[in-house]
Amino acid sequence: MTTPDSLSSEHGPAYTLDIIASACGISSQTVVHYHEQGLLSPASQDESGTALYDDDCLHRLRRIEHLRETYALETAALRLTLDLMDEVERLRSELRHRR
């Protein structure tokens, strides 16, 4: 994604709040709400303290929106579902490394 608000870091692209919100078709306030509810955290901050999001954050935000829109999940259910999905991914990764 090449935009004025997309920055490069040593770990790949970093996106500002406005860019990550726009990429998911939601408002910046919604992203802030998800952060306040503990569903999404920025990957890092720049020197001025601006929150920066990476591709993993973008993937998580899209997952949140999909769950919310498709299943009408509330915050607690979203958190539980995301935690379970993260655990499944962790276990799959562990299993792949054992093979």
C-alpha cells in the first residue's frame, strides 16, 4: 500500500490510524473504540507518539469487522472469539514446526 500515510519500518509497512481505518472501510473513531476495548493495539509509535499499525493489525481489524458484521458479535464475544482464533493459529504454527 503506497500512500502518504504509509510508512516503512524495519518490520514492513506501518500505517496510520486514518489509513488502516480507510482500508477496512470504517471510521477512525471505530478503530480507537476497538483499541479502548482491548481488541486492537497499535504495533508501534513513531517519534511523535503517533500510533502505527502493521499488516498483522490490519488483518486483525478486518477479522474484527467480519465477525461483527457477519455474526453481530458484541465486544465480549468478539474478544473471546479473537482469543480462540489466535490460540488456534498458535497451535497450528506449533504443529507445523514439529513436523
